[in-house]
Amino acid sequence: MAQHKKIKLKKRSQSSARIHKGLSMPVGPGGSSSVSFRNFADLKAKYFSFRGRIQRRPFILRMLILIFVQVFFSMILYSRFVEAILIGKMEYAILFAIIFFVLLIPVLWSMCSLGTRRCHDINKSGALFIIPFGCYMFSYIAPVMGWDIGATAFQSITAVSFLGLFTVRGTPGDNAYGPERMR
């Protein structure tokens, strides 16, 4: 007959138990540098407010998310818009155009908000963001108008401007637009 050996179990530490419990994410206060939001007030503060400052990393992440979202729904709605025109259903074309503009408004508002606050972080007026934002918008409009050289110029200015906003370090300490955010 085989001998049954007793297995002695060790008590897990609290952190090990948390990992074992489904690899749950730690619950705690989300910092201002995170991309996610907990409620509508947090969403409004992170994406739609024009006051204060935003550092490079959250600016880059949030801006890339907004650009990805805009490109994603633009491709879908634009293809549906063109398809509706090609099959002669103008009421559907108008519907897709309206949906496109309704979705575009909050994305553009958020981009302006983030750009303004990033300019504030480098101690410049938020109005300076009109240069990269205007060139970004004209880079979409110029090809439709047949300005191929202009579209390339606007895209180049947009790329250089955003590269500057992505790389320039913010003003250390407090500045005219608010206190420095903790990292």
C-alpha cells in the first residue's frame, strides 16, 4: 500500500493573492497623467478643460488616442458616404455626413483643449496651438480642394509642430498658467 504524504500549504501574501485572483489591476486613485477616466467629471477635466497644464506623456497618449479615433471613424463614415453617393442614395449620404460632423466636434474640441494646455505647460499662450491645429485641419481640406502641394506643406508644418509639442520639456515649477503637475 502506498503511503499518503501530507502536503503542507503555505499561506500566500496579500500581493500574491491579488495576482492569483485573476491578475486584477490595482485599485487606487488615477493620476492626472493617466489616459483613462472614472466618471464624466474626470473625462471633462482631462479632455475638455482649457485651464491648467498638461505634461508631455499624457499629452502624447491622449492626442494619439484622439487621432486614432478620428481616423477610425473617418474611414468608416467616409466610405459609407462615398458608397451612398455612388449608389444614388443622397439621404444616406447626408445622414453619414451629419454623423461624421457630430462625432468630429468633440474630438476637435478635445484636441484644442489638450494643445492649449500643452502650450500652457511650456509657458506660452494657448493661442499658439492655432498653428499646428490649423495646419492639421487644412491637411484634410487641401486635397479635396485640389491643392496637392499645399496639403504636403500643411502636413509638414503639422508634423514639425506636433514633434515640438511632443519633445519640448515643460516649464519647471509654477508658471503663469498654474502649478507644475506631479509626475
